[in-house]
Amino acid sequence: MNNDRFIPFRKQDIISMLAHELPEEHSKESFLQFSQLLSSVIHHDYHQLLDSLKCDYAPFDPNADTRSLTSYSLAERNEYRASFANNFATVLNAANFEKITEQDLQDALTEESLFKVRLEVDFDDFEQVVFYRRGESRKSETLSSFWGLRKQTINFTHYDRVAVFITFKDDEHFKQKGKPPFGFEPNSTIVKLFQNVPKADLEMLFPNSEVRMRPIDKAIISGSAIIGGAVVLVTKLGASILLLAALLAFWFGWREESVEMTQQHFISFALGMGVFGGFIFKEWSKFKNRKIKFMKALSDNLYFKNLDNNAGVFHTLIDAAEEEDFKEAIIAYAFLLKQPNGQSAIELDNAVELWFQENYQCQLDFEISDALEKLQSMQLVTVEGDCYSALSLKQAKITLDSYWDNLYHFK
């Protein structure tokens, strides 16, 4: 399993961790001032991206509570949707999410699930389905069955965060299907963010997933119904059925001896059929109640896994992307600051990853290219050949202050 790009520490913790690593000639107060300036500049950059996402998502936001001044044609909606999808992918990449492949989704549908409910997903309802994940790890859990008599340990792949981007097909598709959509609008786009999702349970995140009985559940219900039905037939209807069979045999000429059905026989038969009908209704209710129980378990599980929906998701992800960008840049700058003679990108990358592993028992794939690109765009490092050197803290603060002052030029 590959190491994640995600840096699993808060921004303020990273600043504190780095401040203790700086040489004595560098003031901690000066480093904190630099960190504040760097954070403000990156925040401004992402604020513009957030506005773009909000504008692009507005034409098909299912939770919008504002009025629209214009109606959008299908071509315009598709154009906005394409722009949103591109910007959304940019944000997810910046937040160090990885795309879940089609093979991963197919594996999820076939692997043994920790969530003991069988789900079916109709992929034909979707125009576009994209899943992203962050924080992949291997975990194990012991599951009990048969009233605790059997225990089984399952090893599974676990995702800390899963982002879902789904576009439904148009209204014509659902009309031809003869099944009106429930809980969503045709041609709409939904965005969701979940936490603590086993890979084998990804199908529960689809909006049209339906509960199906597992073979073992069907076997338990069927076995109970067969045994119970046989007992009812023998104890309540046995004599009446034999008498009715003899009467039918006489009518069809299969029996020569006549059979007499008294009023008492008909009453007994009617009572027996009433008991049998009540049994059938009881078993059907047990089947429905078991399915309702599974659906409740599904909704309860999703309740605690759901973090955000639709427009709220990219607000959350923008914040995550902003933090990841800041952490990558501040880490690369601080490590270069400790090397007066500079370092190559490979040396810097190895030094950062080794530092996390030795000091914080954290294995990660540090995004050195993103970090250096950010520092170069802000002119906080100099480059000679393949060697990168950081500006002094004093000069870096002056550079950032000038960068901030020249963000806008008004006449």
C-alpha cells in the first residue's frame, strides 16, 4: 500500500513542530510572523477558487435557497457543470485526495462487507460517478455471528475520508424506466463527503442503493416459515385437509365410497384456514420488518459517516486544500532555512519524509514538487541548477508583504 500525500497534523501543530527545529539564529517570533503572512496569502488564493466553485455549482445546486435571475439552457448547465468538475478535481488534488478507480468500485461490490447488509446499485441511473479518498490504511475487525457463537476476524482497507461526485441522468431516462426518482432530481449533481468508510462498503454511499436480503437471511426466514407452516398444517388443518381430499377424490371418480361434509367440518376448515392465513401474514411481516431493520441500520450508519453535502462539501474541501498547501510550503521553507548551502528537490523530499518517520512515526509521500512550486511562485526561494535555497526570514517577510500589497492594482 502506497504512502499518502496527506499530512496528518493540524496547521498550528506543524508550525509548532517546525519552530522547535529552527537553528538558534532564527527567531521563533519572526518565524510565526512569516507563517501568518504565508497563511493569509494562500487563503486569499483559495477564496477566489471558492467563489468560482459556488458560481459554477449554482445552476444545479439542489439545496439552493436563493432566487435565480435567469434560467439556464441545457448547454449552459453542461458548461457550468464541466467547469465545476474541473475546479472540484483541482481542490481535491490540492487537499491530497486520490481518485478511486473503477476497479476499486467493482472490488467493493464483490468483497465481503463489514456492514452486514446486501446492497444493490443501479449504475444506469448515473451520467457521471467519481469517488475520491484520503487516508488509506489496513485495519482488522472481529465480527460475531450466530448469537456470538462464531467469531471471524476480517482484514479490510479503510478510508478516512471519501468524497463523492455524482450526476444523475435526465428526466427522460427515469420516465422510460418507469421508476420515478426518490430523494433526488433528474439531471442534478450531488456532492457528498463521508468519513471512516471501509472500501468494501463503498456501495452504501450511492444515493440509489437498495437493501437486498443476503442468502443467509433468506435461508433463516424460509426455514422458519417452512417449519412453522408444516406445524400449522398438521395441527390445525390436518384432519380437514384429509377430509377435503377424500371429498374431491369422490367427486372426480377416484374414490367409490361417498364422503359426508358436515357443517362442523366446514367450520373447522374455515377456522384452520384463518389460522393458516394469519401465519402467512405473520411470516410476511417478519420479512418486511427484517428488511426495515436493515434499512434503519443503513441509515444509522450513514448518519455517523456523513460529514457534509453539496455546497457544504467544497467549503470543507477548500479549507482542507488550503491547509495542505500551507503545510507543504511551510515545511519545505523551514527545511531549506536550515541548509545555508541549499538542497536539491530529492534531498529535501527525503529529509522531510525521514523527519516525519523518525520523530512522529508517520510515513507519508511528501509533495515536494507542489511545495517548491508554491515557494517559487511567491519568490521565497532561489534556484541555481537543481539546488534550492530559502530567503532569510526577514527577506521572506518583506517579499510576502510586497506580494500582498500588490495583489490588486486599481486606477
